[in-house]
Amino acid sequence: MRKILSLIVMLLVFGLGFSIFNDTTIATESTKINKDANNAANLRAQPKVDAATAISKKKPKAAPTTITGGLTPKEGLVLTYSPSFLDDQKETFYVEKDGESTYLYNPKSPHYPHMPNYTYIEDKKRLLVGVANSDVLFLSASYPLKQGKHTKDPWSENKLLIESTAKTLKVKAGTFKNVVVFRYPDGSRAYLAKDIGIIKGTDKNGNTTMELISVKEEK
């Protein structure tokens, strides 16, 4: 009789343990399945990042803070200003180069084509901009030009501040990047773009005194 009772107890314990083991296994598997399902849902919910977006997030190359040349107009350009250098009216100039000198010719000038109106002179040491065949200078600076530093004027004791070498400036002729900004002692400014030259001038109050309104390639 005792053996029978012992056998019954063992069967009951074994059955209870098997039931608990199955329930625990099923619960564990169920939890794992639910976790995997949640992970999959989270992955689907995450925004996809394409290659173009990833590339666009890369930091752009910094603009140069030191300029050693390249601020004169290219050969063959046709530049139109309004107001112009010394005239409030619109003027168009054809660009020609001869060594270190760059000449601006106005075809409506009475001296055309024998005499240019304005001249840029640029070499490794200096940049000059002024009226052709005269001592009248709009800009006179020594290279290199360093942002935040003053540059000596070879023709006077004035020191021009290089306010920026990386300004983005919009004028009527378009938007130019890495514009060099010269600030004169009186607060007026000249803005020069690479391979274009002067694109804008302002007085001490910020009023526009000259502006490039068109730039084209000569046909």
C-alpha cells in the first residue's frame, strides 16, 4: 500500500514539474518571438538614409583665408556695371590682358579702341586697380591677403582691412562665393571675386556706389 502511495506521489510531482517546464519554455519562446517582432517593427520604422544624404552631411572644405592672387578679370569677359566706376550710368567693358596688366575697354568711349578706361595690375606682390594711364587708384594692396588682417597700400600710408576672404555675395550679376572684402579707413568697402575683379562697392553707410549687373563671355 505504501509503495502504491509513493508511486502516486512521484507521478503527481513529475507531472507538475513537466507542466511547469512546458509553461516556462512556451513563455520564453513567446517573449523571444515578441521581442524579435518588436525589433523588426523598429527597424522598419527607422528612416532610411541614402548615399546622397550621407554625402551631403560631410563637412564642406573650408574656404581659403589667405589670398595670393587671381582677383583680376579673365581675358574675354564682358562686364557691365550700374552704377559704374566713376559714372552713375550703366557701362559695359571688354576685358583684355597683357602680361601683368588687365585692361577694361568701353566701346562707347571716344578713345576706344586705342586707350582702355580702367586697368588692373597684379603680380605676386601687389594688386592695383585704377583709371588707365593716370595716378587715380581705387584699390592698392599688397599680397598676401589674410582674413582679419590689414594689408599695406604700396602707394600711401593707408592700411586696408581684409574683412573677409570667404564671403558669399549676391549682386545683380549673380551670386559669388569666396568674395574678398576690403574695408577702407573711412568705412567704405570694395568686393572682389576671383577671375572677375570688382563686383561691388559701398560707401561708409553701406550704400551701393558700383555694382556688377552682368558678366558674359565675349563672342
